[in-house]
Amino acid sequence: MLGRRALLRTSLVGAAGAMLALPGARLLAQTGPAGTTDSASEKGARLVLLGTKGGPRVGGKRSNPANAIVVDGNVYIIDCGMGVTAQAFKAGLDMAKMRAIFISHMHSDHELEFGNLIYNTWVAGDLRTRIDAYGPKGLADMARNYWATHSSDIHTRIADEGRKDPATLLAVHEFEGKEGLVMDDGVVRVTALTTPHPPLRDLAYRFDTPYGSIVISGDTAYNPELAKFARDCDILAHETLYLPGVEALVERAHQGDAFRNHILNSHTSAQDVGKIATQARTKKLVLTHFVPGDMDWITDQMWRAAAAENFSGEIVVGRDLQSIAIA
């Protein structure tokens, strides 16, 4: 199941167990906010943007980073920023058919609600069989620590309500290698690539399905290797930085040069995102993980125009709860 080059270290961890049982895809029909479909009959592959704002700050019109990919009703979650549980509910995702969770890196805006998503799936009764979670070193410890923190509540519910121990329902796989095959469950084939997001490592994920391919960049500086990794994909969902907004971010956060340098060195400008999309020959570029993601003076047209400087194909300025199907 695990790849030849990925060199995953697998740990059965009882703490995130209930989180990833997103079942079929009671999610939107095509584009826009929540709706429901019959997960048993749904066919095709789609990307659902659960949270499109970069960074840990809460507020504004966008939720923190999280995505779902739905293939024939099977749900795969990528990143678990603050609010992912509520966003999955709003999107109409069938939690009982969640198959796996993928974490790009260990910044809090991408993993803060990892445990909560599993827990809430468990208490809702939708986590009944084991699920898998994949990510960098530290993910297994986070799962164990979550279960320990909530052990009193969990043990009470097991004894009082007859529930299964959620600790037995999650397998965590930590990456030890640079790239390669992560998972192939017969529905989707997932590969990963390490991208530069100093001081942490980030994992971009590619999902190859019978209907086409979707690539999620995670957080990354400009990286031509990502273009090779995403070559000929149907959808490239890439983080994006609006350079004229950097100083406003620094001022609002009451920070200085260190924070400014982190933003500039760890993210990809919208113009450079366009370059990656062109090099990758992607059919559709989806802008997401907006930095800044909550300043209303930066319009959709401004984001699109910046990326379009270097990409002539279709550009989608992502919004929360938007569902984008592979055509």
C-alpha cells in the first residue's frame, strides 16, 4: 500500500481515529455552497475548497486552510485548519465515507483541527472502520497527545455509551522519504513531493483518479519542481501571495522584518503561481490559501489578474465551500 520511495513510517495511533470517516460525498453538485447528493450513486472526481485563507488568524469571509477531494463518493481530506469540521458539515460531506486525511506540514493553520475532526466524526457515529492519516514527522505525536488530553471524556463515552475506542480507528503514517507513492486504495493513487516552506518541510500531494488528476500545493515558495510534479494535471490548487498586501499584514500583526521575511521566503506570489501553472501545463488553476486572505480591498479580479500575467488558461479564484469538478 505504501510507496517504494515514500519510505513511510507507520504508527497505529488511537487519537485521531474518529476524524476521518468522511463518507461519500454529500457535497455540492458542481460549484457553490452546500448541497447534498446520493453518495452511493455519485460518480466522478471533484475538489471541494473547505477553507481558502492562509495563516492561523480567524475571521473575515474565508475559513482557514482545508480541502476535500471526492472520488465516486469517497472523501479524502487535505489539511485541517481551524473550522474544518464545521466546513465539512456545511459542504454536505458524508463523513462516514471519509477514507484518509493528508497533512501538508505542521503549521497550526494546517493541522489545528486534525484531532477535532476525527473526534467529531467519532461522536457523530460516522467513524466505524479504521482510517489512515498521512503527513510529516510529528503527526503521530499530535494524535497521541490529543487522545491523552481528552481521555476522560473519551473513556466516559466508551463506558457510558458503548462506543468503540477511537484510538483503534486511526493509523498514522509519517513520511521519512522525500517523495513518492503515498497510498493507492484502488480508488485514488496519491503521491507526494517535498516543497520549500522554511523552516518546515511541506508536502504537495497529487491525486490521480480514473477521471483525471488534482494537485494540492500546500504551502510553498516558488518551486519549479512542483511544476514537474503537477505536469498535465486537470486541476492545480496552489497557494497564493499578493505582494502589495505584505506590508499591511506585517503592520496588522505588529511584527517586523522576521515576519516579513517569512512571508516572502515561504510563499509564492500570484505571478509566480501563474508561471508554475504554465510550466505544469495544467488545465485549470485554482487559487487558494490566500495571503492575505481577509483584506477586502484585494478583489477577486486583482488575484486573477496577477496570476494571469503568466498563465493564459482557466483561473478560478477559490472561495469557501466551492466544488470544482474534473471536466
